[in-house]
Amino acid sequence: MEYIIIIISAIFVNNILLAQFFGVCPFIGVSSKVETSIGMAGAVTFVMVIATMVTYLLQKYVLDAYGIAFMQTITFILVIAALVQLVEIILKKVSPALYQALGIFLPLITTNCAVLGVAILAVQKDYNLLGSVVFAISNAIGFGLALVIFAGLREHLDMVNIPKGMKGVPIAFIVAGLLALAFMGFAGIV
Amino acid sequence: MSQWKNFSKGFFKENAVFVLFLGLCPTLGVTTSAINGLGMGLATTFVLVMSNLVISIVKSQIPDKVRIPSFIVIIASFVTMVELVMQAYVPALFDQLGLFIPLIVVNCIVLGRAEAFASKNTVISSIIDGFGMGLGFAMALTILGGVREILGSGSIFGFKFIQGDGMLVFVLAPGAFIALGYLIVLVNKINKKTA
């Protein structure tokens, strides 16, 4: 039951993108086509889950154990940067097809605050290892869901007639606001 | 480029938020009030100036291949400093900004300026660039925070001038997106006129 609450709350109620604003840069940057946004969502899911797992173990057995919790930011970001590199190298060798699909998005993920944000949140919320992984997976799904829905909306936006000054990014923000308003309807489920 | 131009470009012509669309996560996340926006903006300015300073000094010592990780370590050190100082001296603001303080590390503006400017220019112009970009960012956050605070709770910098609640939606998440969208339109218009 506890895990179901984590899942629903992370995907719908506290959607990482639309309610907490983590990862807005790729949200605005790569969401102009549904296809690329699915690739991005896949790459983020991959890195987010592994990163949360690794940083959880590091926090528990290194940072807390030696009382150097103030090194959290610097350790986590280095772990994520190294992990992204590692994932890139492994994917290239093991599954060239998947690398082709996700390749260009991987370097971008180091500076995606959603990954670092979820890693720190999982520690702050004091989940156990399984809870952290579930938390990371559901946040990744929430991120992907918002990204893909938004990309679909933006594809349609290209075809409608809107005031000249609002074309491109400004109208995208306003549509994102309306989408966030829709997601607020989920508040109170859990 | 004259140093004045170097400084002032961060405010309108190359404003990080309104024109380049960088650093959007803290922009949207913390601007529920003008004072939060200003606090976040100044914290980012400090990190930006210090990391630009250090990177422009050590740039010739860093091998090209490990450039990005080295920049990240330098930035992360200053972010940790800001985190500890804010926790000690302005705990209320620190609690309000929450997770977004450590997330300055992954703010694209900081790494972007390190890569695009500080790693190629002299120490003095890198510091000026850091100040200009950082204060431009702080200005954008304060304006957005101010607009949301006025519309959402009828006050500015905590000073209440309208009785009652205001339009609550502007303090909540959707209002952030909508207010920023309209502000971008406005800045585009101003930039076009002065160009």
C-alpha cells in the first residue's frame, strides 16, 4: 500500500515537472516532437533509477557513516556525471540500437535537475532502498508522461493561428500552465 | 566589446531567463514571492561570479577532456558554501528555497557561462560577465516573483496592499508558467523596440 501511494503521488499529484518544476529546461527544449520526447523520457528513466540507487547507497554507507553529509551536493553531482558517461559507454557496447535511440540525450541529462532533485528528495524523504527505487521509477514515469503529453500539444500548436508575439516559447509556457492546472485536479487523491 | 556592454547584456539582450531560456527550474520553482526570487537570484549571482573567477584563473591548467567535470566540481564547491552560509544566517529563506539551493549546481546558466565565457576570457571580463548575468537573472526572478505575489496574494515584498486573498492560481504551480509566458512576450517586445 505504501508503494502505491508513492507511485500515485509521484506521477499525478506531485508531478515532478508540472508541480515541482524539476527538469523544465529539457521540457521546453526537446518537447517539440513526440518522438524525441519519448527518447528523452527513456534516457531520463534509465539514468534517474540507477542514479537514485547509487546515491542512496553512497549517502547511507559513506556520507552518513563518516558524518560528512555536507558533501552531499558535490558527491551526488559527480556520481551522476560519472554515471551518465558510464551508461553511455556501456550502451554503446551492449546495445547499439538503444544507444542510437537515446545517445544524443544522454549528455544533456547531467544538467537535468530532475535527476539530482529526485536523488536528494529520496534521501530527504527517508525511504528504504526499495522505496527509493520505486520513488525514482514513478518520478521518471511522471516526467515522461508530462513530456509526451506536452510534445503532443506542441505539435498541434504549430498548426494553429496565434498572435505573432506569442509564437514559440511564450505560448508553450502558457499551455504548460494550463496542463499544470489540469494536473492540479489530481490533488487530494492521496 | 566594452566592459559596460559586457555587464549590461545580461539584463535585456541576453537575459538568461527571458531570452535564452536557461535556468528555468529555479525561476519557476521559487518565485512565489518577490523576496524569494531576489534571494535565489543573489545566491546564484554569488556562485556565478565566484565560479567564473576561479575558472578563468585555472583555465589553462585544465586538460580539455576533463573540462566539464572540473567545472562542475568548482561550481559544486561554491554551491555547498552558499548552502552552509544560508543555513546559518538566513534559515527562514533557506527553508523556503529548499531543494533549489543545491540545485544551483545543475543550473544551466552557471555551467553555460563557465563553458562559453570564463574558459575563453580574461579574469576581469569573466567577473563582470558573472555579475551582469547573475544580476540579470536576479532581476528576472524578482520581477516574476513580484508579479506572482501582486496577483496571487495582493502584496509586494511582504507588504500587503490589497485585503483578501487575490488570485490564488498565481501562487500555485500553473500561475508560474502562465506569468512567465506573458513576461517573455513583454520582454521580446521591448527588445524589438530597442534593437
